[in-house]
Amino acid sequence: MNLIELTWSWLSDPEQWSGSAGIPMRILEHLEYSGLTMLIAVVLAVPLGAAIGHTGRGAAAVIGAAGALRALPTLGLLTLFSLLMGLGLVPPLLALVILAVPPILSAACVGVAEVSPRVRDAVIAQGMTPWQVLTRVELPLAVPVIMGGVRNAALQVISTTTVAAYINLGGLGRYLIDGLAVRDYGRMLGSVLLVAVLALLVDALLSLLQRGLTSPGIRRPEGGTP
């Protein structure tokens, strides 16, 4: 059997779709790790990035630091954290959060900073406080850019969450690690395909969320009819 046939045989095996080690459970585990990572990253990165974009202080340093964090190898961080803290969920979460924060932080900073100064001046002239300007004007206008960063981070996190299986956790990466151990290439390729499909589905859902959160006035093309 060639690789495609091996992969199809594995994916179409009913036994792979049931039980605690079945594909549905592995997908749920993968989403659990990825979702928790994204929640932590958004909570950390959006307020910090928005505050920096609003004040304009330290933006260059933040963008530079975010770029440096992106260069760190996630598997290397996972290995380091596992050696320091032992096995469990915390080491992969830390490694994945470090992966997810930079694109969200950069997007929040840039999105808020790029709001037109005329818009800021107009709402300040109406009596808005700096906090109101940030929360009622700048953040809503920055939603498309911020969500772009969130989508970018989500794709990276879902693709990289497979490393959690490296320290005996679950998720779709479990099939990759276990398949490699016994040279089951159909299982390995099946795992890769499942991760790719899951990432695309999540990105599609986030795209819909982005559209729902974006003001209709921003979505409408210039010169378009209302």
C-alpha cells in the first residue's frame, strides 16, 4: 500500500473514531490546549498592545521584542520548561503562549496607533476622556487589525499544539508521536491532515467572528452604497 492508501485506511477505520483515544477526543484535547493558549494570549496581549498604541510610548521596542519572541523555537522552549517544571499542562501552555502573544500584541499596538488623529481630536473635542477614546473609538476601529493578529496566532498555535504530545499529553500530535515510534506513516500523515483541516476550520470561524465584530461602516468599501 502506498502512503495515500495507508492514510485513508487509518482515517476510515471505525476504531479510530471511538473511545478515549479516538479522533473526536483527540480533536477536543487539541482544541482545549489551543483555546486555553489563545485565551491567555489575548488577555495578555490586547490590553498591553492597545495601551501602547494609544499612548505611542515604547511601540518600537514592543514590535522589536515581539519579533524576537517569534524567533524562539517552541519545541526548544517546551523542552526547557519541562526540565524546569516537570511534565504537565503548564510547560506546553507557556511555550504556546510565547508563540501566540507576539502577533496579537503587534496587531493591537498597530491597530490602535493607526486610528486617524482627526478622529481622536474630534471625540476629545466632544468631551471624551482618554479611557473613553480608547474603549469606544480606537479599539472598535482597530478590530479588523486585531482580529487579523488573532487569526494569525490561532493558525500557528493549532499547528504547533502537536508538540504537547512530546511530553505525553494528548491532542492530535499524539498520533504523530505514536506513529513515528512504530513507523505507522498512515497514522502520521492522517494526524497532519487532521491538524491542517482543524486549523482551516478555526480560521474560517474566526473570519466570521471578525466580520461580526467589525463595524459595518468599516466593512463597507469606499464609494460603496450603504
